[in-house]
Amino acid sequence: MSAIQALHPEQILAPDADWWRGAVIYQIYPRSYQDSNGDGIGDLNGITQRLSHIQSLGVDAIWISPFFTSPMKDFGYDVSDYCDVDPMFGSLSDFDVLIETAHTLGLKVMIDLVLSHTSDAHPWFAQSRASRDNDRANWYVWADPNDDGTPPNNWLSIFGGSAWQWDARREQYYLHNFLVSQPDLNFHEPAVQDALLDVVRFWLDRGVDGFRLDTINFYVHDKQLRSNPALPKDQRDDTIAPSVNPYNHQLHLYSKNQPENLEFLRRFRAVLDEYPAATAVGEVGDAQFGLEIMGQYTAGDDMVHMCYTFEFLSKERPTAARFVDVLAQIDKAAPDGWACLAFSNHDVVRHTTRWDLPPAAARALTTLMMCLRGSLCLYQGEELGLHEADVPFEALQDPYGIEFWPEFKGRDGCRTPMVWEASNQNGGFTKGQPWLPVSHEHLSQNVAAQEEDPGSLLHHYRRAIGFRHAHKALSKGTHADVTAQGDVLHFTRTQGDETVFVAINLSGEPAVIDAPAGNWVQIGQELGSTGPAPDGKLHLGPWQPALALRVAR
């Protein structure tokens, strides 16, 4: 592991408002990263202890999934206090230490904000449900039943069943796009927006550098509560919800994706702009309009800096042709926007399993990712090549998986604890009983073992991230000539006087393409890059890249 190099104060304090563009962001699921007190649950002090590992990767920032006060029905995505730390994760003072340590190591800190809904244990909801005429009566989405007592429309919850729950106190239904215990906030109420923007300021004042915005396109609902139309079976897409979920049977025109959301995002961006170099990345969850929404939400200096969709988080294995198609769609849908790309996160099957990748393919896709236009998110354990863990039903924690088992096993398989060493059955994650079982298959891929192996995937990630940062064209440049030639994807990236040519064979068979014309210098040998042969061709082995540099004179 490379030595920790603390930055001078003037380096830390000098704000770079554009740092996010092309940044590599490392996602931490705090329950599963490092337990510091032996209770079997990861915590903020555990993250602080492991920041040296993250810094050694060369990433620009960390994104920490929710650690706010919560009943943990959805493991932190059900917030009961936006401005405090749940005791299982530590305290606000622990978070302050984490921020200070990360900044000393040159790492930005982004936190996960869940603004679309709260927990039903939040004091706001307790007051709202108490009566129809109190100060917060309109802070959540309440509606009268139909004459026959049924819900006001046909909207469905992503977690199964109706998106409406009857409340006997008010004799009305309330909206929940997720669990029944996660009532949706009413963004048509100005006081709700004001309260949430105060939350944003609270964390920015505490030193965070930005936010990941959970379910950014769910904030606003149709004020008329119109029912969603049915979606024909041949148009259904399981990228957002599993195929066994009836949520896929609707075109969600009215339950989310409303134009009024743009007005709130402008207000949100204005708050960010009060703080030098603060940024945000939004999660766009939509199977039909995801890229178009990303384009809307990131277009211009008054919107969110970047968004990600689920194109590369889907089951479809990314062939050369697939990359060409998706990148072209992004260019068309978001010509003035900025994408954030990810292959894995806390909500989907790990990509090594989802795409059934042999080790060489995992390396090739890592190299490719670091050459793509956009900002990038890595998910903890991805740098180790971890596969999806097999969590038995009796150990399952995720309510989503419990609801749809066994056809959909939920999200616990990608959330099992990080493996740091092979000294015990818990992989160095905890001295206690882990909240999810540590995968025995993961133990041999632990951090300590890969540190000792120069040829490990962990070191490949370091080299690939370093390669990206070494070439300004790869982090902030444009791309052009994105082409699939058989199984070979190739394109150029340009920034200023620097152009990088990238070609990667995305198959297990050798391939031959023409070398680029002009004066190029081979680069990326540390990533296995090949150069042109005497015949003027690039002879690419299975999963091999060819990388070259041209500098205008």
C-alpha cells in the first residue's frame, strides 16, 4: 500500500469548483465497511480507520450511504432525523473526525441524502398524521379514498403492492413509493422544500463536499393524482425493479418525473452555489425515460451537476455494441449535461456476477471505465473483484428480498461485509457477530492478500485510476468516434492539446483492427496495452487494451 501523504493546508482549502467533473468516487455502505466496536455493524469510526485504503486507490472522493437516525426498516433510507447520526454508526463528533481525516488525505466527502421520503417515525410525520389542520398537515401526500374506500389511484410501490396506505387517524391514505414505513414528502408544499434545504445547509456547514441524491426523480408527484397508464408487456423493462414486481406493469407518468421537480432542483443548486466547490450526483430511477431525465436534470449551471441512470447497472452484458449504443444515447439525451457512470452499487447484483466476468474481463472493463467520459462511481469491494454473495433466506435482512424471494433475492448479496484479511471467519470486519454473514468465497480475495500480490485486481484498479488522472483528456475531455468493430470498442478522448486513443477487446478471442493514423505514442503498458505491429494493425489478445497518446504541437 502506498504511504499516506497528508496535504498542506493551502492545498486542502483552495476550492476547485470543477473537481467533480471526471472524478472517481468510492461508495461506502457503512453497515458493511468496518466495525470499530465489535457490535457486528460497521460505523463511522470504522470508515475513518480504513480511509488510508481508499486514499491508496487514488480516488477523488467518497460517497457514504445513509448514516442518519433511523428505525432501519430500510437500513437508513428511512430517516427519522436528517441532522443527526444514528447511534449504531456513532455520533456527530465521529463524523467530524471522519471529515477532517478525509480532507487531510485529500479525499472529498459526499453523503447520501434521502429527500423524497422520511421514516414514519420522523417527528414531521407524527405531527402530519395527527390531524388535517396542524402546521405540518400538508407536509406529506395525503388523499381521500374513492367512494368505495379504495385508494385514490393505481400507483404502485417499488417494494410491492399499492403505493397508498390507509391511516385511521386522518381517515385518509398517504403515499409511499417504497415501504409502508417510508411516507413520501409533499414537495408541492413550500415549507417542505425550505426544511429540506435547511438540511442541505446543515451538512454543508459541517464540511461535506457534496451529496448523492437518492431517487431524485421521485420528489414530486402529480398534483391531480392521475392514475398511471398500463405498460404493454413487450415494453416492460426490469432495470429498475425485478421482473416479478408488478411495478413494471405501469408507465409511471404521474407518480414521479414531474416537471415541477426542475423548480426544486434549481433551488437546491442555488444553495450548493453558496458553498465553494460543493456538488451533487442524482440517482435517476426510471426504466423508460432515465436518460432523458438525466439530460434535463444536468443541463445548465442552475441544475444538478451530474446524474446516473441504470444503463450499466442492468443485467445486459456490456458488449462493444452496447457501449456504443448507450454512449450515443447519453450524447443525444444530455448534450449539455454530465453523466456519472457505475457498474455496481448497493442496490444491484455485483457486476462480476451479473455479467459473469472472468478475471481478465473484469480488468478490461476496469480499464475501459477509467477511459470513459463522465464521472465514475466505484462500489466497495469492487476493487477486489468480489462476486455477489449467496445469503440464505434465514439470514436475509433486506425487506425487498424477503417480499419477492426466491425469484428475487434482494440486495443483501452485494451488501455483505468487506473482507480485509483472512485471520478469522469475519475477514477482519468485526470481532463480533456480523449483521450479514461474511461470504467464505470472499475471504481469499481479502485486501491484505491482494496487497501482497502485484498482479492482483486491487493493484490493477490503482494503476487504472492513476492512468485516468495522468491524462486530462480522460477525466474532463470530450469523446469522439465511438465505434464497435466486432468485439473491439474504440474511441478518442480530447482535452486541449492532448488526445488519447482507446481500443479494448471485449471478448475472450483475439482481434485485429487498424491502428489509428498519425503520430501516436503507446501508453498504458502498465495496464497491458499493446501497440501497432509492423503490418500497421493492432493485434489485441483476449480482453486486451491498446492505448495511445497524441499531443498537438
